[in-house]
Amino acid sequence: MRDILQQCRSTQLVIEFMTPLIDTHAHLDSDQFDGIRATILEQTQQAGIQQMISIGCSWGSSQKCLYLANRFDQIFASVGIHPNYTSDAEPGHWDRIVEMAKHPKAVALGETGLDRYWDFCPIELQRDYFDRHIRLSQQTDLPFVVHMRDCEDDILEMLTEAYERGGPLRGVMHSFTGDPNMAQACLEMGMYISFAGMVTFKKNDALRDVAADIPLDRILVETDCPYLSPHPLRSKRPNQPAYMVHTAQCVADAKEMALDRFASQTIANTYRLFSKMTVLN
Ligand SMILES: [Zn+2]
């Protein structure tokens, strides 16, 4: 695969043979891409990444994601307030997120969820914002993007409450690192499960086993760039959408499937979940 990528960078001719993929979770607004964003987007295209969803973490970052979506056909935006940024949110910010969600290229809500690992923001405030995203999803039918770190019980409790209130949920557990029981519980409530670079790390056999068992019509892949580049590019920083093929290949291997078949299935899943996305001509 690495050979193909290298070849691809040296000649335009092989591009049409690249496996098309969509990066469903990229923080393209990150300042780590400032000054190199044009190059990153060019490499993305050369690597076969057809489209990307740029994920907002605050009002300002969501606005930047929408700006990028306006500027580039292949970029879509998710708007929301990340659990670790909830303390920074000012009173009017949530109303602006609600407004921004109406934009034709705002295809999802989030990144939302809960995080007890960093403990930057009081958990009650995180729960309040997570609840707002879920309720807005239930009102608008836009999917919500869930970040989960060291808080599986809280997440499960809140998702179950929402499920019992409004029926099947429309969302994705992003960069999933939970166990099979957590995956199963989320799937039963309608959620999709997405894997990022961590699934490629050598020690993560258990996570690859989880990925292997996710039904084919509920699985997604992403980079979560600029964070955590996949193996064998772990030392490369920042991570970027062009590296996603390694994650896709790893999950396809875990599922004992050909990469192209797995990739086209993830694209179909992406359009089903993020139904406001339009196919690039
Ligand atoms: Zn993220």
C-alpha cells in the first residue's frame, strides 16, 4: 500500500486506481494545518479521499469548518461544542450552533460527548451540552458525533435515556475504543461505530476484534486528524486525511475483506448517516 501511495504522488496516472474513501472526522480548521492546508488538500485528493467532514469543537471552530465547507466543494462541516470546550462556551454560542446547523453544508452536530480523562470541564456542564446536541439531533434529524473518553457508563446512560424518549438514535461513536458490549449497546440504539488511527496500533488486537464484528452497514473510518497518525505513519505529524487508507486497510484486514469492497461500503454508510452530504461530481 505504501508503494502505491508513493507511486501515486509521483504520477497522476495511477490516481484513478486509488481506493476512493471519505474521511468522516477531520479537524481541518486546526491551526496545525495553517500554512500547509492547500498542500494537505492536494495530497488528500491524490490519495483518493473524495470528501471530508470537518468537525467543529466550539462556536469559533465550527464557524471555521463552515468557512472551509463554503470554500471547498469536497469539504462538509459538523457544528458543535466539544465536551472539553464547554467551559469556554458563552451564553449565545449554543444558539449560534443551532443556526449554523441549518447551513446546507452542515451535515452533522458535534463533536459532542463526554470526557472524564482530561477533566477540563465539570461533568455536569459536559452532560448539559451533550444533551443539547442529542435533542437537537432528534429535532432536526441531523446525526450527532460522539467523543467518549473514560466515561462509558455516563454515555450509555444518556444515550439510553434519549433512545427511550425518541426512538432509534442517529449518530456515530467516533474514534471508538470501547469494548464489544459497549459497541453492541450503541448498535442496538441505532448508532454507527467509527474507527480512527488507534485501531492500527500494534497493541490494539482487542480493538481490531471489535471492528471485525461491527456489521458492515454500520461501520465508518476516519482520521481524527491532526491527531494520532495511523501505523505505519505514527511518527508523522500532523496526521492528515491522506493517511486514512492505512486505517481502512487495517479494518478491512480485520474483517477479512478486500479494501475496495470495504471502502465502498463505508462510503455508502457515510451517505446514509450524513444524508445532507451530496455526492461530488
Ligand atoms: Zn475529533
